[in-house]
Amino acid sequence: MKQTLFYLSALVFIVLTSCTEPITVGNDLLDGDRANVGQTTDVPFTTRVVRDDSLLTFDAASNVALSGFTFGRLQDDVFGTWTHSAYLVPSIPRSTTTGLRIAPPFAFTERMVDSVVLILPIDTSYAFYGPDRTFGFKATTVSSIVDLTSDYYADVSLPNSPDEINAEGQFSATRTPAILYDTIYTNGDTATAAHIRIRFDDDFLAMVNSRDETTFQNDTMLATLLAGVFIEPTDDVDGLVGIRPLLTAGSTPFTGFHFFYRDTSAEMTPRIYRMPLSLWLPQYRKSFTGSLTGDLLANGSTSTQLAIGGQESVMIEITLTDLAALDNKVINQAEIKFFQEIIEGYAGDLYTEPEFLSLYYNDDEGNLISIRDRQLLSQSAGVLDFLGGDAQRDENDNLFFRNRFSVHLQEMIEGIVPNKIYLRVVPTDRDPSRVILRGPGATELPASIKVTFTEIGN
């Protein structure tokens, strides 16, 4: 660690002094003390396409779920078929003052529920991927209570009923804010937000109206009516929509199951009972069979074309095969550069490229974590600019990504970290974009590594 700190200090010193030339008087006396700075692009490396790491969607120990997820379906000959579904688990609301559960007033009398609607906020920052804005879907009920003490990943599969409960077979989505509820329900200004609505059918409504207050005493009893809902896209969908369950309309939360009813004790006044979500579990299923990405995955080491995609899709494994030429050198800067490969017939305007790629490595437990440069430096905008990774274009309008891993390469040379790093789409949980990149064996604009270093002697 002391040696690494020395290298970091040396790097800072070189950067700060690199733009200043010594005075010419006595210049000959300094020749022997000057650092010998060099540069090389002759660092051998191999690449291959691998499946991305499992995506943890709910951490039971910290009771934290993903901030957002995507819903929908994509299918093409380049990246295969992606099907993004979700399990949505309700909870009985609690009083903010007493913490006690609030049962719905309609459960205690003859008041009847008029409709049940699931409302989900659209993540307007990652709203859409692909062309569709109308999504065919089906909704079914989860068969039993969901265990909130377990971790869940994006490959989650829970038992659910085969019977559909959605009243319509599709919903429309837009970034434009729309009315959440009529003012007759809110007794105030109309609330608006970008959202999707899923209304449940008359059979489910009849089941709700057949229940009494015992159903809403606790989560176990609630599960006999509504343990959760599984929403999945139909095969004709070509697009994804981003969902952020914790978004609010102003200061008012609105995600969840909404029971619209009339209060008979107040001259049939329209009311809403909102049952929020206690958990949301995205299910991401990706099949690469018959696609270019599937071929790249099957081929092992690939030198000409590389596929990378977000949300538990694929990433690029980079292996630096021989570091002997960098012994006895302080790494001033190391960067790896990938250019986009244009695929004929693949519409880049519909399936946009990532805005940002980042480098990771496997720690001693096999977990993918950010490279050492990101760990040792702060998260300020200037540092992120220094590390690179954002999509850029050269003078010929070629798209490329350039990531720097200077400290990490130094620790590779010292044997502190493995000689493999991984290029991934970030944010890993929210961005579903993908792109084909040129590998180091491409005939034009091949992937390359450039290292600037200072000799420190034998």
C-alpha cells in the first residue's frame, strides 16, 4: 500500500510539473535528475463477451430495493430477446402518527368499491428504450405471501395464478404528466404526473367486494386477496418503459393499488384508499439464441466485434495478457479505447447507445466492484471527466468510449489486483441501452490501450 501511495504521489507531481520547463541556466546540471517519460501502445490484451453479473434487486438486510426498473420487451437479430416483467407487492398503509395499520373504510360496511387501479410512476430520465409507447401486457396474482426477509435478484420467479385480472390488454405511456385522480376524489387541485394505469377486471373487483375487515388485519390475511401482482409484456411489444416507484406528485406519493369507492356515511362522497407497494421485484429474462450477441457469447475470445448492454445483459471482459514490459515503471496514465461497430440494418435511432461505460474488476469474493481509480479518487465531476467513459465522437463522427485505469494498471503490475477488468453499462440497474463495439482485431478503428509512464530504474 505504501508503494501504491508513492506511485500516486509521483503521478500528482508529474502532472503538476509537466507543463513547466526549468530555466536554461544550469540546464546541464539537471539532465541526470530528470524523469524518463515514455509512452507505449504495445500492451497485449484479449477481449470476450460474457454475461453480466447478477443484479441484486432487493437487499433484505438493509431493506433496500432498486430505485427503478424497466418493463417491456425487445427482440432483434443483434441482441436477441429481452423480456422485462415485474412482481409488485402491496402493503396495508400505516398511520404516520401511531404506526398502526389503516384498514379501508369500505371493509366495515356495505360500501362498495367501484374500481381497483394500479398506478406506477414513469421514470422520465430513463423513460423509454425502443420505439413502442403502447404496451401489451397481462396481469396475474401472486399465489402466496412474499418473503420480505430474502434477497432477490433479477432472475426471480414466484408462483402466480394463470388467470388474468387486467381489464384491458394494453396501456399507453408518455413523459407528459397526466391526471392521477379527479378532483372529486382529492377535494383540491387535480394532481398530475407521468404514470401508467392498470385497471383490474370485474371478477377481481367482485372478489374485493366480497371481503370484510378481517382481510385487512395483517399481511398474511391480505395475501389471501392480494399477495402481489405479476405484470408481463406480450410478444408484440417492442420497447421498454422506465418505472420509479418512489416518485411523487409534488410531496404526495401515489404509487400503488388504488381502491375507488363511495363513502355512504358522507352522502356517497367519492373516496380513494391507496395501498402502497412494500416491494417491487423486476424479472429480467434475456435470450441471445440466434442473435449476433449469442454468437459472440458462444465464441469465447472475440477480437473483431464485441457486444455490451445494460440491466443484467452482457459485458466485455478485458485480459491484459503480458505486463512484463511495464515493470519498473510508474504509470502516469493508462486508457483503453473502443469504437462503435455500425451494424447494417440495425436502427441506432431506435436502440440508442449507452451514454456511459465504466470499468470494474472482481474482488477476492468474486464481486464486481469499481476499479481502484474510482475507489481512491472522489466522485466529483472533475474526477469523472478524468476517468472518462462517456460517449464521444471523433473528427469523423465515429462514436467511441475511452476509459482510464491508471492506478488500477499500476496495481495489476504489482500483482495486487487481477489482470482482468470488465466494461459495463452504468447505471447497471437503470440503463438498458446497448452497443456493438470493435475489438482489438478489427481491421479499422480497433480497440487499443495507450500507456504513458515514467521509468524508475531497476
